Amino acid sequence: MSGELPLECTHLARELAGLRASTGLSLAGLAARTTASKSSWQRYLGGTQIPPPELVTELCALAGEPPARLLALRELAELSRRHPQPRPAPPAPEEPSRKTGPATAEEPPAAGTPDTGQPHAPPPATPASVPTLRRFLRRRKVALAGAGALATAAVVAGALLLGGAGEEPEDIGVWPGCVGERCRGKQAQSQGCGLKGSGMRTVAEREYGRQTVVELRYSPTCRASWVRIRFGATGDRIEIAGPDKESQSAEVADKYDAQNYLPTPMLAGGPEGMTACLVRADGGERHCFGR
């Protein structure tokens, strides 16, 4: 899209860049922890392209930010790209009067004609002015249609934004990206399974040391379970194992993982029979628990 970016796209890009800065990650680090490449993130953060909703959710998860507000801003940006507001064509210049030369701003009533205060009748449309008028009306119709779409999105976005920047609105339903077996090996946040609207809940948790917490989590909407660690140490590993001994794991790779939530990929099924484990980096001590 040539020319200036819509304000909605600029606003979204600025918010995404702020989230990325809050994670402390470089573009290369961001690419390593999400499903987009470094060059793609350059375009998204520069506002030249709009990221898919899954990537917005992934970035929010890395930043520890509820995604509803950013997803609403993304929808507004998408609509502003789809329905750009056209600029109406300037009115055609009036033709000079044959009797009096160039037209003046307003002609007074003829001498001896009383001014009744009623508006003067407009001059009849000339053949040359009809196509110009039709073009103007067509553009106005398109502009109003685009404005209507943006207004509808603004109402939806407003409801999400007023829900609070710090909390996920409780009554927003989530259509998951996967259910059951299709969730195996996928990340809960990017599939919408880790959002409050999915009915997600922590079914068991354990605290180790002064601040490390390991949680076994389940989403009934996605019918899948996973484990996550909070404030782990670099080198710590978490695992989730199912009744059939299938497992998924994740390792705290650096200080960014240690300072944020780090989840395992999901296993299909409810928490019954699932086992969560923490394997400590210092000494390999293993701690496991279930529901």
C-alpha cells in the first residue's frame, strides 16, 4: 500500500514494538521463540504488514500481556487496510459567467427584486458536470461503507479495550485453534488454549525453593493439558507425561525464559493420569506430581 500508513496500522505497530521491547529480545531472539522469521518481524514492527492473530498472541505470551487488547487493535488495523477512506474529489471549478466574467463569491439579488430570505434555486446541471457528480456520489458511498465497517469494529474493540489492559475479560469466548489430538505438540497460547475464555485452569501446582512454581494446566475447550514453569533457573527442564508414557518437555534456555512463563507443548486429553515433572539444572534432581 503506497502513501501514508493508516493511523490504526501505525498504532498497532507502536504497541507491538513496545511489547517486543518489554521482552528484552532482539529480532533474532524473537524469531527464535515464535513462528515468524526475523525479516517478517521487521515488517510487522515497522507497520508495513499486519501480523496474523496467532503471532500477536505469541508475542503477548512472551511479554506476559493478555492478548485481547492487542487482538482488537489488530482487527481495527486490518479493517483500515481493507476499507481505506478515499478522499473526495475537489468540486469542479465554475465556468465564468458569459455576462459578467469570472464568478464572484456570491451574486446579490437583481435590483428591484425583494430578498425574501429563501435560498436561491441551484443552476441546472450541465452535461459536463453530471459525470463529476456521479463520481463524487460513488466515492461517498464507498467511504460511508468503509466507515460503517470501521465503526462496527470500533464497538467490538471498545468492549475489549474497556475490559481492562491488565486482565483478560472473563466472558469472552475463544474459538480454539485445535481440539484433542490436533493439539498434540502445539503451544497452548498460540492455539488459544491458554486464554481465560477457553476455560483454562490450573489443576495442580508445586513450589520449589523460594520462587520456582510448576503448574499442571488444562483447557476443556481444547481438551488438552500442558505444564508450565515460572521463575525457573537456566537449565531447568519441565515435562508432562501422559498415561501412555507419551511426553513433551521444555527447557529454560536463558534469563528471558527464567523471568517469564515457560510452557511445554500440549498433550491431548484431560489432566487425569497426567504427570508434571521438574528436573533441576543443578544436580538433576527430579520432582514429579499429578492431579
